[in-house]
Amino acid sequence: MAKIDLGQSGLIVPDVALGVMRIADKSAKEAETIVETVLAHDVNFFDTADIYAAGQSSTVLGQALKTVGVARDQIFIQSKGGIILENGQINGDGWTGPRYDFTGSHLIAAVDAELQRLQTDYLDVFLLHRPDTLQEPDAIAEAFTTLAKAGKVRHFGVSNMNPWQVEFLQQALDQKLIANQLQFGIMHTNMIDAEFHVNMQDARSIDHDGGILAYSRLHHMTIQAWSPFQYGFFEGPFIDNPKFPEVNAKLQAIADKYNVTKNAVAVAWITYHPAKMQVIVGSMNRQRLSEMTAHNTVQLTNQEWYDIYLAAGNDLP
Ligand SMILES: NC(=O)c1ccc[n+]([C@@H]2O[C@H](COP(=O)([O-])OP(=O)(O)OC[C@H]3O[C@@H](n4cnc5c(N)ncnc54)[C@H](OP(=O)(O)O)[C@@H]3O)[C@@H](O)[C@H]2O)c1
């Protein structure tokens, strides 16, 4: 498994991580099998969030990690907070939303609750899940420092933020923001489309992300690609989807060349980019996870990378 620097944290992590947003409805045994499968493929980085299945995803992950018996210092656990759902969260914590909440007291309570669910003393990384326009960066800074000093969080990052939002927050913080988790995959390429279509008037010239790709590379922040197999906003996977014959045919041809499956090529398409992103895969299927983590055997050419981009329905001006 190829490793990447996680931003400027000093952590060396696999270029694929397991996201557990969909693990809550798995039995304890199934969850253990999933954890064992990815560990066998050298994927020792786990991404969760307090809102996934109202906390249940983190609980199931925590129990599976415990049962599997992997040493805490052999794995990385990342979680996110800062969102309060309409019906509140779990354990009678009393929060009701819906809102985003970056107040210091909420962020500290969110981390404490995650540590309990995950049965661990610390998070390797804590991300602010979605930008809260009511945020006060100084209050966030105080909360981060409290969490860091208590040994509860080692590194901090963000999710779904554009460059100015990162800058605005970063100027108040003592800690370097190391990662930004953003939706990215073959069928969700805003940040690349906008780079190709600068100064044009077509739809792809709309810069939804404020130049986040170049910004992240410039500032050595790792982009973590979430929902890499989805098209749209959780509309479903694009692999083997009859809506997308052209990209599937292209992926199959390249998969045949490298003797892997389309799943491996789809991951390799992301890791091939020199931004050195980390791919957060969310499959709960052993076979697919094994196929996805074969991505390192695919050595794409620049032309193959562009061919996949074009087969996904994009154009180059
Ligand atoms: N920061 C954020 O705002 C944010 C938002 C969403 C997600 N995330 C993170 O990103 C992680 C991944 O998200 P995701 O679960 O949406 O990722 P995903 O890997 O794009 O999608 C996984 C889902 O698609 C199915 N799937 C994937 N490949 C398939 C294939 N080749 N054929 C058929 N079905 C396929 C999986 O089914 P099977 O299980 O049957 O394989 C599963 O239901 C989450 O767990 C979470 O950690 C972050």
C-alpha cells in the first residue's frame, strides 16, 4: 500500500482509508470482517464522524477494532464533529438541531462522546465536518488547544471548506490544519473542471470550490476524497451503472490492461493525481474492498488519466 504524508502532520498514512459511514447496520461479526479485510490490505486509517448513524457507526467501529485486537498505535482514527442533526444525537446528550455548531463547548463535548464510542483515549485527527458561518475562530482555537493539551486530539483538519474558509480559521489557530475532506472521484470533478475552464462562460467554468485544489497543494494540506464511487450527492455508485456506459467501458479496458478490476482503476485515477490525495472508500463488501486496494498495481499514463476524465462526460476546452 502506497503511503502519503498527511498534510504537515508528520503522519505517514496509506493512500486509501476506510470510511465507516455505512457500517452501523452491520453485525458485530461483519464489522470485524471488514476491519480485518482492510488491515490485511495495509489500510490502517479509519474515518468516521459523530453524526454517522447518530453515533452508531463509531460505536460499531470501536467495538470491531477492540475485538480484532489491533494495537492502538498501529492504526489511525479520524473523526469529525460540528454538525447537530435535527433529532439531536445519541446518549441523551440533549443536542437538537439541525444546525452546524463550532462553539468550543460543543466541539469538546463532540470529541469526548466520540472517544467513548470508539473506546479510545485519543483521535489521531479531528475534522470540522462542514463550515459553520456562525463560527468564531478564536473560540475554535481555544477548544483545539484544550483538546490537544488534554491529549485527546493529535491533529486537526477541516472538511468541505474552500480556501478562504481555511485561511480565516487557520489564522486563529496554533495548530496547522492538515487535511480537507472533499467529495471527489471520477464522477465528481468540480475542482478539476474549474481549473481547465478558467475564464470561460460554460457551466464547468463555475468555480464551486474557490481553487481548493491548487490551494491545498500550495499549503501541503491533504485532500481526502470522500464518496469516491458515487455520482451526484449520494445518488449511487457509477461502476457498472447503465447510466454511464462510456466511462465503464474505458475503465474496463484499462482494468484489463493492468489485470485488475474497474474498482482498482477508479481508486488509482484519484491517487494518480500529484496532489497525493487520500481516498476514503466506503464499501462494506470484502471483495470490493480487496479490489479497490489493488490500485497500486495500476500505473496509469497521463493519457489514460485524461481518457477516463473525458469518458466521464467532461471536455477539454
Ligand atoms: N466529509 C464529508 O462530508 C463526507 C460525506 C460523505 C462521506 N464521507 C466519508 O467518505 C466515506 C465514503 O463515502 P461513501 O460510502 O459514500 O463512499 P463510496 O465508496 O463512494 O460509496 C460506497 C457505497 O457505494 C457502493 N459501491 C461502491 N463501489 C461499488 C461498486 N463498484 N459496485 C457496486 N456498489 C458499489 C457500496 O456498496 P457495498 O458496500 O456493497 O460495496 C457503498 O454502498 C464515508 O464512509 C465517510 O467516511 C465524508
